[in-house]
Amino acid sequence: MGVSRLDIFYRRLLLTKLFIGGWGKPEDLKRIFEFRKIIGDREKCKVLVPEDYPVIINKTEEHNDCHIHEGFLISPLEHLVPGILPPESVKARFQFIVPKRWKKNRPVCIQLAGTGDHFFWRRRTLMARPMVKEAGMASLLLENPYYGYRKPKDQLRSSLKNVSDLFVMGGALILESTVLLRWLQREGYWPLGMTGISMGGYMASLAVTNWPKPIPLVPCLSWSTASSVFTTGVLSRAVNWTELEKQYAVNSVYEEEIINLLEYCGADSFKMGQDFLKDPGSLEGLLGLSEDRASAGHKAGRGQLIGGDHVDQFFSSVGSSGTTANSTQRKSIHADPLQGKKRDPDKCCRPSLHRESISFMKGVMDECTHMANFSAPVDTSLIIVVQAKEDAYIPRTGVLSLPEIWPGCEVRYLNGGHISAYLFKQNVFRQAIYDAFNRFCVKYPNLH
């Protein structure tokens, strides 16, 4: 299956670069990865956040068909990993859209925001208000860290400044979703579920892995890991590889210390790396792009499929062939306890640097976003995934599929690509939500 030309064209209209600040502070990455080991295990998370964690409603508006409540909570991540969130992101705001008349039960779907979805207008207009009308279903729209009211002052629009920001966002949303699900339970709403489109689908999936009960989940236009999004998808061409390569080359802490913290060792990325070593020209085929279209984008084309999941094995396997500098050649010429070791500048222009940086990106992305690195949802039969067949933003080739990770989940495929589905298939997303909730009610009629 090829990729959508509309996806490729739309990406070319976006001129901003992702991750202009680089990887993020090495110390922050270390703290995030250590916390991931806890949050990836549902049993360990049970006591992280108090059952009665405070949620505040501070404003209510009445409309013809619904009430719109506005509220907030302080992100539990600020208490558990102090200072990791930017100050603007600590307060998590939400809108709660509640029907005036319920049709059956009091269902609530938490909706997490996709890329570029600031504040609440888009989700409220395209999803929540129609859901009130069609199904008598309430929606709680949580604002992502780094977006809307929670956007740092130095961030340009939706472009996260550091790679680490995406991981901080995920950790915060997992905890905040847990608080809100518990709050909705206490308030007597039932059944409860989660959804999101694009990045929101990833984040909703991560949040559900932490919930200790069966729960409907509908991730739309997302897949099993975010690593392919930034290494082989069209968004890889928006990544500021120049800055990432420079930091990776100059500061040896990324390779010599942070790689050792990566735990995810799934077969998918390592297999991709081996396939690429055998056929370095395979990227264009995986992307479904012709040679001229591939070369017209970011020059990062070749080398993008080196396996970051098993990055330590990769470095040892290619080190002997000379494509990666031997560790004995990487003695630091300067040390800084916060910034890590600085390398001799002569070592910062090695030919394999771009390939190594992409490999490192895949490794850190899989560590914090690969669903196989988190507990499986309690009942995967309540998961309905909606995917676009020609999605150029969310590559599915070469990575484990969600049905492989979550046996029993359903995948529904739409014709077309990411952008066309995002713009024109909201009704399909809503129907999948209704179906997942109905499936839950049939299977667990007494699970309140």
C-alpha cells in the first residue's frame, strides 16, 4: 500500500521544525526513563496517586443541549518527578461536556488532543457536541501539556522544543487520566472510556494501559509506537536532525549512559536494522515513495531504519566493521557533571553520525511510547483501532502491530491517508466509540 499524496503535500506546507532544542537535558532523560519503568507497570502504579486526588470545577456554562463545565487539577507528575514539567504545564485544564438529557446510562469518553489541537474548540465542535446529540454521551476534553494554556512561552506553536517533551507529555497524561477516571467514577458516571486522534490516540492508549479495570479504548490514526512517526514517517522531515546530530556527537552521555537505560528490546526494531544493513535502499520502498519524491524531502532518507530498540547490540555489531567509532577512540577531552562528557570535535563529523542519531531516536522513542513496553489493557476486546490505509504520518511497516501486542483488539481500516481521515472521517471515529461502549455494556453490565 502506498502513502497518501495529500499527507506529503500537507507536510510540505508546515514550515516549522520539530525538536529545535535537541534531545533535552541528559539528566531529564535519565529521570524520565527511570520513571517509565514504574509507570509502565500497572501494579506499581496503584499507589502512585491518592484515590481522592483533588479535581476542581471552576466554571459552568449552560447550552441548549448540554452543560459545559471547566475545571483543572495539578498534574501528579509535578509531585512525582518535580520540575520535569515546564511551569506553564503544571496546571491541567479540561472541559467536561455533559448532556442535559441522558439517553442510556451516564457514559463519559475522555478525549485527548492530537497534534496541533490547542485548547478545546476542535474536539468540542467535531466530536463532543455531535456525541451529545447522537448518543447522549458526555466527553471530558483534557488539555495536553505543552498545548493551549499549558504551552511554554518559548515554544513555537505545536512544535515541541525537545524530544524529551513528548515523553514528559505522555507521563503527565497517563497520571492525569487516571485521576480523572477515578473522579468520574466517584461522581457516578458509567461507563467510562478513552479516545484520541493521531497523537491523542497514542496518549489515550498509554493512559488505558495504566487503568486497572476493563475500559473501552478507541485510538484513531495511531499505532503501536511513535518511533516510526519521527524516523520513517513524513514528520521525520520536520525533525531538526542537524541539532540532534550535533548534540549526540558532542555529548557522549547520550550514547555511553542513556542507551544503557533503554529496556525495550522488541524484535521489530532490531529486525528493521538488520534488514536495512542488507538493503540500505529499502527506505523508499517502506515509505512507498518514488526515488525522486524521497530525495526531495529531508536528506535523511537512507539509514532511517536502523534498529534503535536494540541499539546497544547494533553498535557492538557494526563497531567492528568501522562504521561506528570504537569506544576507545571516544575518550572525552572535557567533563561536566550536568552536561556529560564532551567529545573531541574531530570525532563529531564521522560518516555514520546521522544513522546513529536516527537509531538513538528510535531507541528512546520506543522506550517511552512503544505499547509493548507497558502493561496490556485489562480487556483488549474493548479496543477498536481506526487506521488509514495510506497514512504517511503513522508508518506501520516494520513495527509490531497493535493486534500482535494486544491480541483480541479490532482494527478498522479507512481508505486514504492521515489528513483526509482527520478532516472527513470524524463520524467513523464516533461510531467506533459507540460500538466500543456498547461492547463494554454487553460484556460488563454490572461493573460499576
